[in-house]
Amino acid sequence: MRFSGLVFCFLFIFQLAISQQNLKKGQIIDSIAVSNTQNETFALYLPQSYDETKLSPILFVFEPAARGSLGVEVFREASEKYGHIIICSNNAKNGSYERNFAIADNLFKHIFSNFNIDADKMFLAGFSGGSRLAAAIATLTNSFKGVIACGAGFSGNASHVPISPNFTYVGLCGDEDFNYREMIRNKAYLDRFKFKNTLITFESGHRWPDSKQIERAFRWLTVQENTFPNSEDFIKKSYLLDLEQAKTFENSGRVLKALENYQRIISLYGGKIGLDSVKAKYNELFNLKASKQLLKSRDLAFEAESKAIEKYIARVDADLKKPERANLDWWQKEMNKLDKISHGKDEQFGKMVFRVKYTIFAMLFERQNRNPNDWSAAKDELSKKIRNIIYPKS
């Protein structure tokens, strides 16, 4: 896919015709028309610090259901603190990548023709399918500084997976998100190819991260790229915030989160701040018997999750082929087994159950959206019954 907007825009970045007299700062503007398109629009947020005569950093957001104002709202607080223009398409959504690439290209052309954008401070972000789209665009264009990937990694297309570390990558994912395992694997992949990257995990399911997690991602990017005014002071303050967060996790017994945060401190601030005490704390914590057991438990939960999802995918597809013969008692017994595991003492297996249930739930909707013309009333009824077994109505 060739993004013509990114091919030509930098040649004329200092010769732009700006027409922004009616755009107000500090408020979300929901539906701005994209030039030379039919019915394509985007949501916009300009921070209070925005100055149209100066080059501005920018973040393009992709929301999986094309809810532009929601995609912008998620990043509004970070925009005020770090000064980025926030843009989110009202048209790009889960579906055809070729269609979404064309929409993104139109959006880029419009923005680069109407705003003074700092070519060295352009970022992409997205949630779920929007995260996959953001990573694909960063990979194909090689024109963005970084990606904030929320709740999903790369698409299934090999050409969308980066192999050269040309941009930084911040993953954000809840540990009850059904894509949690994928995001863990993505980090290992990016580490192997020497990308500047991190994965910030938190206690949540599959949803947009809250403003606190978004701020952590922005702060990591800012320290990593050293792009904040008075950067030395900013780095010291950021370090103290991260250290406090790691200690909070440690003191509350959330060992895996503490290890993740100590490790991120070591990789991010190494060479900037003396870290001997942090490294000693990480090694001490990592070598505890309880830590080893937790890591082993998580690995075992991942294995069980993989097998369970494989089994349930096969069963869903078989039942949808012949919905009249589906055995709902089987589904009830399986969910009862999962509930018993979730009520056990092993927290990692409890989170695994949450992820498996949501995967089945989401899978049923995915099958419907994949083949809407083949979605009969019988399939729809079966899907509703299975979903009600997974999440009984109170």
C-alpha cells in the first residue's frame, strides 16, 4: 500500500496553507470533513498550548468502531501535558486494511495540507483492531516516530509486521484482555529485533486504557526520545514516579507487576540515572521462590489457555455448521469447569478463565461479522444461548 499523503507532504511542510480560524482549542471537535472525499470526517483536539504558526507534534488515533470523539477523548489529558494534536478518523474501523489505508491516506493529506506538523514528532495509536492498523501503517510508511498499541499487536499479514527498528513501540494491555498472551509474545519479538519498546500491563479486560495508563505510555515515549523541554529535570521526575509505582506494586504483593516495572526502569533510565539499587532490588525480587512460582504459574496458565481456546474454536465452528444439533449441556458443563478454576487460589488461572470466556464471546460475534450472508436465524439463536451460558443474565 502506497501512502501518497506521506510521500509528498514533507517536501512542502514549510509551505502549508493554514486555514484554522474556526478551530477552538481545549475542546473536542467531532466531525471535520476530510478534503476531496465523500462523507469522510475526523475528530480533533487542539491543546491549549497549540500555536498554528509553530510546528506541532501529532498523534493519529484509530478506534475499532470509528468513534472519533472517543478515540480523541482517551488522549485528551496527555495532549494538554505533552502538546500533541490528537486526530481520530470517523471512518477507519475494523475491516478491510486496503479500505482503511485509503481512508488514512486521505486523512494524512488533509492534515498535512492544513496544519504545521513536526515531521519528527508524529505518532500513531489505536485500540484492538485500530492498534493493528496503527502498527501496519507505521511499518509500511516508515514515517512515524512511534506507536501506542492498546489491546492488540500486529495484523495477520506478514507485510504489516515490522522487522527493522524504525519506530518506538509502547504496548498497553490489561492482564485479563484476551490479547494479553499476544502482547507478551509481541514484546519478545520486538526485543529480538532490537526495537525500542515496552509493554505496560494493568488490571483490566479488553478496553481502552484509562488516562493514567495513557500518561505512562506518553511519559515513556518522551523519556525514550528525550523530546521534553528541560528534559533532564523531566527525566528525574519521571524516574521517581516510575520507582514509586514499582514499589507500590512490590509492597502490595503484586510481584509480576513489580518485576515488570523495575525492569522497565532499568531499560529506560540506564545511562541517564544511577540504577545500582534498582538492579539489586530487581534481582532480589526475581530470585525469590514466590516470584519463580508466579512466573511458572503464568506460563502454565498460558498453556492451558491456548489448549482451551483451540478446543472452543473447534466446537463453535462445528456447532454453527449444524446449530440444530448443538449440545448446550456441553457448554454449560464446560463453563462450570472454568468457573471452578476461577474460584480457586491461583490468580493466574483465574485471569486465564476471564480471557478464555471473553474470547469465546467475541468469537461468536466475529463469526457473524465474517459471514453475515450465511448467518441464519438458527445460528443467531444458538449464538445468543451460548453467550448467555458464558455470561448469565442476572
